[in-house]
Amino acid sequence: MANVDRSPNLPANGVSRRTFLEICSIAAAAVGLPASAAAKIATLVQAGRKPSVVWLSLAECTGCTESLLRTSMPALDELILDLISLDYHEALMAPSGELAHSSLRQTMEQNAGSFILVVEGAVQTADGGIYCKIGGETALELLREVADAAGVIVAIGSCASWGGIPSADPNPTGAQGVPHVLPGKTVVTIPGCPPNPYNFLGTVLQYATFGTLPTLDGLGRPKFAFARTIHEHCPRRAHFDAGRFVRRFGDEGHQNGWCLYELGCKGPQTYANCPTRKFGEIGAWPIGIGHPCFGCTEQGLAFRVPLFETVEIQRPTPPDTYPSIASDQGGVSPAATAVAGAVAGAAATAAYLASRKLGDLNDDGAGGEE
Amino acid sequence: MNSHLPRALGGKIVTRPYKLLVGLFALAMLLIAWRMVAGLGATTAMNDGYPFGLWIAFDVVTGTALACGGYAMAILIYVFNKGKYHPLIRPAILTSALGYSIAGFSVAIDVGRPWLIWRVPVYGWRWNFNSALLEVALCIMAYVVVLWIELAPAFLEKWRNAPKPRLASIVGKTADRLDRLLPWIVALGVLLPTMHQSSLGTMMLLAGDKLHPLWNTPLLPLEFLVGCILMGYGAVTIESCLGSLLFKRRPETAMLAKLSFAAAVTLWLFVLIRLTDLIVRDQTEAMFAGDLYSTMLWLELCLLLIPGIAYFWPGVRTKIRHLFSGAVLVVLAGAIYRFDTYLVGYNPGNNWSYFPAVPEQLVTLGLVAFEVAAYVLIVKRFPILAGHSRAETA
């Protein structure tokens, strides 16, 4: 797999240069990289300096890989393989057994300190990690070994990020997320079940192109994708603000696309860019097809809080867009009436005095001269 | 008439009452500065239900009606060709110019974004020609300019005698040119108030059901127009009386007595329109409902009917004191009518209420004080009031 020639064999894949640049642009835009980054990515890829990637599959379902491959853009799966040099991936690589293992060793030696380690799946830590073994080693040992040589570590999917479904109660195998197993190391987490492939691709391409990582939050999640809750940009948000809720599947509100909060939507507590980035590129994400968000990116929600249980609104934002149902309706202050009364009284007195004085003036014009 | 040309009163400007007026104005300016920094919500009692308040109901709607003396006198003098009233026109135009300028200023501090108000006359390509508010805005802006041009001869007469010969010659040429232009300016000065005073009524007609049926009538624009002429005559009378009192001039009793006839005709026209409209629209039940609204209606009508009947009493119109009292009642009735239409009879629903806050009231008071102070200053320094005017000889 670690072949010398890494230049993309585009014509063989039936991809025009235009389409290729389009893909680079999409990948760059996904992480908020400037438009010029697309050209830079394309140049680097064509020069054969594709980032070397080692993909470890631990306690997982291969859903993350599937989501990466089953995208709807034409030939995107192949382009992913062209934009990065996927040197070790158990599900996708041709070799197996000892041959595969030697490929891993070779990549680690050749790209020590610079290759990208992607981990898919949770790490089982109970009983010394005996519940997952690869090539005679426990997954735990293998991960620590590869991570020591890696340039950057990316945990893809909720399992690798914080444990995911293998860590669901009662968690007999002690499944944990990668950051938990590798304390002290920077681990970029791309949670989601499955995660959005663009969030992953953008992160990896930024590292390969600029040598930097996107800004991360406290849980290692790229802020470009995980800084806001689904609720904040939800396409059904107007219905939430107006109090129009779906009460049961198939009712009038459901047919009209109202808010799914009362069906147990976890959008208000789930940090992810699904509403803006969409999912699987065709807008097919839970809320988009009429199902409440189940909070797949959140450790405290997915596989823990029952599907139809409602969550608290933790960040009611932005408050100034709520209709003002309790704004100041006006009233009469004692001081205001006092001032008004004083002014009116003074005016009335002045008018009366003026009329009295006018009565004293002689209408024949004998009033005082200047 | 020419023997009674207007001349400056002269005399000391800064007196103790003058200092009080300037003090009130200074306080108002401080409060306006606060309004600019803190915003309308912090300084006024206006709310989402009542987005307009005292500054609009008094300073603009009532204030411009009180400032309609110039308009009302122009109708009488230039349209009905009653030249004998000429001594009253200049002070009336001065009051109008000051009143309309204050009204324009009040709108500028009342709108949410005062720093953009210059766009109203400038952004002609964005005008909505179906907007009554735009018409009022443009008309008032134009009328302020027209009024000061109408008043310009008073200033030019003084400056053309300036000691500097160069200035005097420039002023002289301008004055000559202005003389030729003046008929057109005067015509504009009659047209513009006719347009925007009726549009002030149109605006509350647009409020629809929010306005109480006693005031909500298709004749609202007509009532506002007749009402402003009526208030204009009242204001001219009051102004002349107070002028006699304050500046110790001879009261213009005979002229004001004749003017009161014009006022009485306008008054009865207004009352007739009002009552006919209420009866035709079948509002007799609301008229006698005994609630706040019917009380306010009868207050308006009674305040009008007292002078309306008294004006035809021979003894009344010969006494300056009664002419003054009658004018006060007329102006009060007109002001209440306008307050009723804009605030009392206006109900935006669901518990909204409005009573002007202290800063709002003090700003209005300060602006009125400024108006009085400016009037006193100008009549003392510029030829506004007719000298030794004896109306009988006119």
C-alpha cells in the first residue's frame, strides 16, 4: 500500500481536472479555508505530497468509513483516496494478515512524526484490553504505539471520540474514547454517528496543506463544526419560537414540518453543524426527514437519554428574537402627573391673570404707551 | 396702512423672565442629549403600543395648528383680500415659523434614528407616493423654509440699513428680488399647510379600528384642516393680546373684534361638520355613552360652543378681555380635539397605556420656552409688530 507513486491517477478514474478542482474547493470551503486553499490543496495533491494516513479500526461498526465512502458526489469516494494517501485501513486495503501489518510498520517508520492517525471505534480498556486484539496485540497497546509516532491524531465518530455505542451502560468491556486513553496528547475528535465526512476531510486537508489544526473546543472538536447547537440553526426553529410543536408522528404539525422538540429532539443540547452542512450531502439528516435529533455527537445524550425524552433548553439564544409578550405597557408615574398638573395649572393661572389685566386696559387705546 | 409700518420694539433683551425661559430651554437641551445617548425607551413613556407620544401629539400636531396663524391670516388677507388685517400678518408668520421649526425639531428627536432623517427629502427615488406620513414630512420641511422666506423681509429691512455699505447693497438686491418672488412664496405658504394639516388627520384615519368611532371618520382630514384655521385665528388673537400686555402696546381691539367674526364662522363650520358627521355615522349612542370618550367629546364641543355663542353677543366682541378668553377656549378645544384623536381616542389594545414621562414634558416645556424667548428677541430687534397700530384706522 505504501507505494512510491502517490500522484492521483485522475483520468483513470474518469474525473476531469475541473471536477477535481471542484472537489478541492468543496473540501476547503467545508472548513472555512480561504478560496485560495483549494488551489494549494490541488497543487500539493498533484505534486504527490498527499498526507499519509493510518486508519485504525477498533470497537466499531465501520459506519464512519461507510459514510466517507457512500457520499453522493460522483466518485467522491475515489477522490478521498486520491486526496489523501490511505496507507493502512483494514477494511479498504488489499493486503491482509502479516502483509498488512508490515505495511503499518513501514508507514510508521517512513512518516514518523508526520502521518495522520485516524482512529475509528472505541478503545476497550477492561481486563487489560483483551476484548479487541489485532495481530496478536491488544487494540489498546497498538493504539498507544501508533499514536506515539503520529503527527496528529484524529478520532472519527462518536465511539472514538467518547466511547459511543460500545460504551453504553453497563459497558462490560470498559470502552472509552481515544482522548481518555491518550492523556496529554492532542486528539481532534469528530463525533457523530456517523460523522459528517466533510468535517473530517476538511480537518485533515487543513493539516496537510497548512500544517495547522482548526480551532478546537474543550473536547477536541473543531469549532467550525461544533461551536453551535443544532437548535440554533435548525430549519424548524421558527416553529419552536412560535410554539408550534409536533405532538405525535404523522399528525398535522408533523405533516407541516413543525418543531420536533416535544418528540424528544435533542437539538437544543447537541453541538453539531448538521443544519448548515447538512448530512450525507443531500439534506438527509434526522430533523430533515422528520425525526427528532437523537444527539449522536453528545456523550451525555446518545445511547443514554431515551429517544423520546425531551431535554432542557440550555442556551436559549438569541433572546431578542422572541416575541415580546411582557414588554413595558406604559403607566402613569406620580411625578409625571405632578409636572403635567403644575404646567397646566401655571398656564391656566397665566391665562386668567392675563384676561384680568386685559380687562384693566382701556379698549379705546388709552393703555400704557411704551 | 403705510403709516403704520412695522418697526422693532427695542428695549432690554435679557430680563428675569427671559433668563427663566432660557433656563428651561437649557434643561430641555440636556434632556435631549440624554435621549440621544440613552434612547427613547429610557427617557420617554412611549412603548410598543404608543410609538408616538407628547412630542408628536403636542409639539407637532397641536403645535403646528397653533402655528397656523400665518396660514389662517394668509387665507384672510391674500385669498379673501382683506388688507385691513395686514398689521397682524408679520407676527403671525413669525409665530408660525417658530412653531413649525420647533415641530420639525421635535420630529427629529422623536424618530428612532435621528441621524438618518436627512434622507427623507434627499432620497427622492425611494419615496412611497402613497404615504401620508411622507407627505406630512416633506410638506412640513418645505413649509418651514417657506415661512422663513416669508419672514425674510423683516430681517432684510433691518440689515439693508446696516452701516457696512457692501452688506447693505447685497441685502438691498436680495430684498428686491424677494419682492418679485414673494407672491409665489405666499401662494406656496397657503398650499403647503392645506396639504399637510389635512394629512395629519389622514394619518389617524390610517389607524383604523384603533381609533375610537367618535374621532374615526372619513372627514378627519377636513376636520383637521378647518380645526387648524380655527386655532390659527385663536393663536393670533392670544398673541396680539399678550403682546399688548407684555410690551405695553395699545390693544388691537377693533381689528381682533372683526377677526373674531371670521373665527366664529370657522368655529361653527367645524362644529357643524363634527355634529353632522357623528349623526350621519349613527354615533349618537357613543356620544351619550357617559364614558371617557363621550366626556372628552362634550368637553371639546362645550369649549367651542361657549365662545361660539358669545361671539355673537355685541358687548362681548368689543371687550379685549372677552376676545382673549374666547380665543383661549377655542385654542384649548382645538388642542383637546387633537390630543383626543392622537392619544385619548387611540387604543392599540391589550392594556397599553401612555402618559408622558417627566423628561418628555420638560423637553416640550423647554421648546415652548425657546419659542417664546425667540419671539421676544426677534420682535425687540426686528420690525415685526406694527408701530402705533390702531386697527380702527386701518
